[in-house]
Amino acid sequence: MTTSSPAPAATRPAAAPGRPRRLRGLAWLLARRHRTALVLCAAATVLGSAWMLYQRAVMLDVLHAAHWPAVPGDSIDPLVRNRAAEELNSFGNALAYLPLLFGVFLGAPLIAADREEGTARLVTTQSVPRGRWLRWKLGFALALAAVTTGVLGLVYGWWWRSAGPLAAADWLNGGLFASSGPVLVATALFTTSLGIAVGALLRRAVPAMALTFLLSGMALFACDVLKDGLATPRRLVTPIGGPPPRTWDVVQVDQWVGTASGRLYGWSTCVHDASPDSCRASLGIVNQVAEYFGQDQMAGMQWTAAGILLGLAAVLVGAFLGWSRKGAL
């Protein structure tokens, strides 16, 4: 009698190894939890850069059609110049509000939302130390704000520099000053740090977003009012009755009339007098004085403003990290 050996048990095929993740640990956790912010920032960067590149190409076509720079920019149709300058300034004004959005929608709920949802308590029970988790959260938000505004600011500045005579000359009072160079990045880092600090204190996302919006708006308004003090304006003195000073390519701050000794009077002095020449002669007024900022001062003023904003951001980050070591989550 022969006994048949039992059939070998069916063996399951070995599971295929999963696709390795490019991000691991806290980097993967932050990217997954804040994937909406990542997608929105990436979309804003790509679409905004593409739009500016398109507008730059349109402006260059207009300049080439006018045979610039062989022909002076004054020969270009004023309507075309104004329309191009308005487009450039409008986009700069829109970019200037981007730091406000980072502070309200990224910075304020960054810690406050985790507290409301209980994520903060869950994370503190894991093997990752609380300080390390907070530093990663902080670094993620600041890096996202810096990269997005940095790319958009660089492309916008390139667009403005390529526009030639179509670029708006008033670079200080338009959107250019706040939306190019280091100012846009520094402002975004400041508002994001402010939002994080406010959210950590209030522990509620919606109130923190509202207060961040208020405080950031006040700070941006103060920066706009005080930016004239970032550098010393220059003065241009010309005789009254002579050719007017060339101020179309500079930012004029103020204008006076003055005596030969340097005493200044308001621009309208003697204008409404019955005999303006006699009035000026009696006061010794012989000059017209213009106070202005030259375009070569723009970079220095931008770096000064950026340094102040980065200093404030560093104070907020330091205060947040110092408080987080002792405060309860």
C-alpha cells in the first residue's frame, strides 16, 4: 500500500516591495498634512511666473516695434506707455499682498489648528521630541513662504528691469518697491512669524487669523508710511525761470523755493501774490529746490527695509521658540 505524500501547501507570492517614499519622518508628515498649502503655493509660483513672462514678452514686442533703444522711449505712444506701466504696477500691487496671505492662512493656523484638533498632544506622545517637531513646523512654514515669494519677486524684478521706458518711474510709491528684491521675502517671513506667534498664544485658529490680519495690515501700512526715511533724499537746486529740473525718472519727495543762502519756503510762496516777482525779490527767493530719491538708491533702501523686517521676524521666532519650551501644548 502506497501512501501519497501530501501536496505542498500553496505558497503566496511574496509581496512586491512598496515604492520607497522620497520623504520620510517629519518631512513626510509635514508635506502630507500641509499638502493643500504646498499645492497652492506651487500653483501660484508657476502661474504667476508664467503670466509675468508673457507680459514681459508683450512689452518687449512693443519696444522693438518702436525701435527702442535706437529711438528714445519718449517716441512711444503715451497711451501704450501708460497701459504697460499700469499692468506692471497692478501686478506689483497684487504681489505686495501675498505676505499678508501667508501670515493669515499659513502662519496663524500652523500651531493653533494643531491644538484645536489634538494633533499637538498626539505628536508629543510619540518618539519625536516636542522641540524638534516645533522647529520642523516653523522651518517648513518659513521655507514655503520664502521660496514662493523669492521666485515671484525675482521674476517680477526681471520683468521691471526689462521694461525700459515702459516701466513706471515712481518705483517707491507703486508696487515695485514692496514686490521686488529682498523686501517681498522679508515681509513674508515677518508676517508668517507674526501669525505663528499669534496662533501659539491664542490657541484658536479663527481668532488667530483675524488678529494676524489686523496686526499684519497695520505693520504693512506703517512700513509704507515710513519708507521715505530709509535713505536721505537728494536735493536739486535750479534757478527760478530756468529749465525745470528733470524729475521724470526719479521719485520726487518734496519741492520748495529758496534763497541763495539756502533758506527754504513753500512751493506756493508768492504764487498768488499780485506781483510774484516783487514778492520773491523782497524775500530773496532765487531758486527752485526739488528733493528726490534716485533710482540708484532703490537697492540700498530695499535692503534696509528687509533687514528691519528680518530682525522683527527673528525676534518673533526667538520668542516663540523660547515660550514653546515652557508653555503647555
